[in-house]
Amino acid sequence: MQHDTILFQLLEKELERQRNDIELIASENFVSYQVLKAMGSVPANKYAEGYPGKRYYGGCEVVDEIENLAIDRLKKIFNLSWANVQPHSGAQANAAVFMAVLKPGDTIMGLDLSMGGHLTHGSPANFSGKHYNVISYGVNKDTGLVEYDDLEQKALAHKPKMIICGASAYSRDWDYARIRAVADKIGAIVMADIAHPAGLIAKGLLNDPFEHCHIVTSTTHKTLRGPRGGVIMIRHDFENPWGIKDPKGNIRTMSQLLDLAVFPGLQGGPLEHIIAAKAVAFGEILDDSFTEYAKQIIRNAQAMADAFMEKGYNLISGGTDNHLMLIDLRNKNITGKKAQETLDKAFITLNKNAVPFDDKSPFVTSGIRVGVPAVTTRGLKEKDVVEVVNMIDKVLMNADNEQLIAGVREDVKEFMKQFPLYPELG
């Protein structure tokens, strides 16, 4: 068989890009070498529709053990009674929850996408906004914090069947207890999407959603530092008090309804090589070294936030409790799109992002989102991220000076040599 030189040259090119860049996209991270190996392993060859012990194909004895290992480790991380590790992504995990507990046309509540929410929390461009009646809540214009009073008033008025908490661009912790108290007044289900802060929650550094939320979803990358994928979790399984029935009309427990929603509701055969990589990542999270990593994420994020504010940047909510920050650039007279494209030239990677009450289109935006999980994995500490802020500021304040940007690009490449990425790959 002919070696695919074209494709593998592109992979080498991407490896070099990752090694040279300062990676500040809040939803990205670098998996360990052993997670990387598991993703490219032989379970990729195995079809395994169904669940461990209940497969539709033969030869699943070993992948059953792999999947059970991933489940058991995830349950230990978050002290769960049940988990499903098959969702291909966080969006798939959220879609499965919708399928399990809602009917098309039901009313849901989620944080508005323009205020830091996620597509799957009710955006009109997404299935969640197309098939359900969406009532959005937002953040306070002055503080940048979730408007819990507004959330409660809207919930009491519209009586959604499900309230979603969680975000993709919100730098503060969540008051899950308050949201559950509101939900209990109207008999609503609470779903927490912890895709972004999951690794910090796992180590007790942020509020625990599991005691207050009926169902919790997450991705397995971002702060969990695993492969790209999703999970659905329940701390305490329960007989659903809403009388929700399966397709045959049987009353099921919530975990049973969710299992049925993932398969056969949404997906066919699970990606057992990715589930193997999830198992590896979950094992790493259970190690004490991950606790220090999670603490360093918060130290780096807060050091970076302070450095930005010292230079006059407007951080939404005035800082961060987690791994990211949202920066309104209007006082710096540069759009999010221009900032992202200019920083790309300097090998500094982040994303343009709408800010609350933005006056620009989602394709331009007034802000940028900055996150530190990936650079923390590379080994950067507080003094290093302050230096990163200096380089970002230098580029943004000279966004049309190509010679200066080229100089910063060389500085970035030299700077990142201190923090090797995948030396095992040569």
C-alpha cells in the first residue's frame, strides 16, 4: 500500500503549528501522549452498537471492558451513580437530554448565545432553537453577571419544562442551588452543561452542580484534557416525577431514558477508540497531579486577567473565576475579527467573540475570548502568561505594523521552545 505522504506532511505541519503557537482558545487543550495513542488504537476497527453486555454484534468482550473502565473512572471523578460515555460530542450529549425529557414544542430556558451561552442552549440557528420554544435569560449590562432575578421572573411567567445552566463564554461560577430552587417552583428539569469548567469542578475548585441539577452534560476535552467527545452524568438516578415514558409507553428511570436517547435515539455504533482515550484521560484526572494542574489553570487565568486590566482592557464581569475571560475591545478601537486575524499572524491563537449587548455582527464582534487550559498544559506559569499579555497588547496596539508583528511572531516561536509539546513525536 502506498504511503500517503501528502496527508502525513500536513499532520507534521499541524504539529509544528501547535508547537510554535501560543494556544489561547478556551475550548482547546493538549491531550497527553498516552491519550493520543489511545485515539489511534485498534478499537477504531470495532463496531459495538448497544451497551456493555448488551451489544448487537459479537466480539465485544474487550471493548465492553474498555467502556466499563471509562464509566467507572468517570463515576469516581464526580461521585456519580450513572454515566454514559458514548456521545460523540457535547452537542450530541445535549441533544440526547432534549430527546429524553422533552417533546418538540416544549418550552426551555437557557443563557442567550449573545450573552455567552451555547448554540445548543436555544440558539435559533440550532436544533435546540428550531424544535423547542426558547425563553432566554441574560447577564446584567453593568456587572456582566447572570441575572438570576430575571431568570426567576421569566421562569415563573413561562414555566419552561427545562432550565439549562452553563455557557461557552462566561467567566464566573454558577449558582446552581438558586436555579434549582426556581425550577422546583414550577416543576422544571435542570440541566447543567459544564463542558468548559468540568476539570475545575472535578477537583472541587468551583461549585458542584450535581447536587442541584437533575442531569449534567460535558465535553471531555477543554479543562478535562481528554479526547473530543461528550458525556452525560447523574449523581443520583431517580424515577422521573414528570411521568416521562419511553417510545413503548413505559415509565423509565432517568438513566434509562438517557441511555435510550443516546442509542438508538441519536447514535449508532460508539467510537470505542475515543472511549478508550476517554478512559485514559479520566485516569489522569484521578491522579493528584491533575489537582495541581487545575489550580494552576485558575492562577494563570487570574494573573492574565489582572494583566489585561492593568493595560486598560475591559473584561466582562471584571475578572474570572474559571479558565477563561471575555474581553470587550471597543475601548481599544479594534474589532474581535481584526484582533483574531492580527494575532494569528503573530502565532497567538484565540477567537473573536460577541460580548453582551454587542453592536457588531457575530462575524465581526466587539470582543475576544481568551482561555488558559492549553498553555497551562504546556507548562506556563503566572509570570509567563503576563508576558503573553504583553505580546498580545503589543500586537493589538500596532495591528497594521507588519514588521512589528513579524518580530513578535519570532519572539513567540522562541518563547514557546521553553515548553516542548509531544517530544515523543520527534
